[in-house]
Amino acid sequence: MNAQAKDELTHRTIVAFLADIFERRGGEEYLGEPVTMAEHMLQGACLAQRQGEEEKIIVAALLHDIGHFTSEFGTFSMNDTHDKHHEEAGALVLERFFPTIVTDCVRYHVAAKRYICATDPKYFDELSEASIHSLKLQGGPMNAEEIAAFEKLPNFREIVKVRYLDDAGKVAGMATPGFSYYAPIVQRVVDDHMQASGRIPA
């Protein structure tokens, strides 16, 4: 999608935009894990639903890694000197249509891994080899100052919850519904947010 098309997204087209990404690019490898990108995100959403999480958390788990497809977002670019990474790329696209609880879970899911590694020694031992490798690139476990700042985030608990769902969604062969199953849920979350913010009629 070019920059102009991306800028023309509306609350009625954002879900189709995301569905198209899942359809065309969901089969790509997920950073050395035994699942594809789509399988990983769909597993997170499926596990969230099984746990009885609210729809915003299900959607956050479904979309937390959408920023890996930065080339789909038109105006966003990556560079070596100021690399915003996939978590920021995804949040920047979603924040026009989704509530803060969703975009915070997307924006801070990498930081959440660093946080949990610093506060729960057992967590590190359960990380996959690929996740340990990415942790090193992402700055390693947080220091005390970073921990204190992270815990002050308004959606801190939800961010950590989605991080655990992220880590759980790496099971080879796990059966889940496809994106089309979650599309109505995603649309409800978008519509509720747009109505609550007064951008579309209730």
C-alpha cells in the first residue's frame, strides 16, 4: 500500500487493510520460530479469547506484531540511527483507529519482555532461542530506573498480559480461527473507540 492509500484509511477500511496484510503476508517466517507471522498473532488472539479476556485484549494480541510489515505502511521507514522498530511502526498506524489500551500493548510489548526478564528470573529460562537473541538486540533486561518508569504506564498490567500471550503464541501446528473470525471483533473495538471519541455518531 502506498503512502497516499495508507493516509486514506478510515474506520470502515482499516479492518480490510489488516485482513489483506494477514492474507498476503501472514505466511512469512516469524523470526526463526516454528510458526508463521499469521499463526503467531492468531494464536495470541485465540489464547486471549480462551482465557476470557475482553475484546480489546484479544485485538491487541492479534495485532501486536503488525508493525513487522512496515513496508505496508507507506510513510514509515526504518534506519540505523533512529530505529523505531516494529512495535512503534504498528502503534503509529493503529492509533488513529484503536483505543490506547490496544496501541499501548502494541507499542510496549517489546519493552514488556525486557521488564519481565528483569523482574521474573524464571521468565528468561522459558524464552525461545529466537526471543533471547532479539532480547539482546532490544537492550536486554531493564535496569531499576526503566522498571520504575514502565510500571507507571497507564495500561501497564494489560501490556504485560499481552506480552505473555505473545510468548505463548509460538506452538507449531496449533489450530486457530483465521483473521476473518476476528474481523467483527476488531471492527467493534474500532467502532466503539471512534464513537467514544466523538469521531463517528454513536
